[in-house]
Amino acid sequence: MTHPTFSDWHKSTRSDQSGCVEMSSSDDQLMVGIRDTKDRSAGTLVFGSADWQTFLNEAKGGSFVH
């Protein structure tokens, strides 16, 4: 299994000083990585680009609001 390479990380505009996350698309654009800005060595969650887009659409549409 080949590990994706992430090189252009962006901090979420929704993050504040107490809870920051960053995301990056893999260099081949097939995967999305999510990591904790304060503990980057803790690892990266990796999702397929289509799955990540589905998650974003559902979140923006209010699917996770209770």
C-alpha cells in the first residue's frame, strides 16, 4: 500500500486557538488528510476525496445538527 503525500496544509477558518485542525489534499488529489495543528506528530486521518466531499455537503446541509 502506498501512503499519500500531503504538502499544502490549510488551517480551518472555523478553528480557534483551543481546537485547530488542518486539511490537505494529497498531491494526486485522490485523498484528503486531516490532522491536529497542535499535535501534528499524532498522525493524519485520511479519507477519499469523494467521501470527504460527501461529509462536507452533509455537514453544510445540517445533517449532523440535533
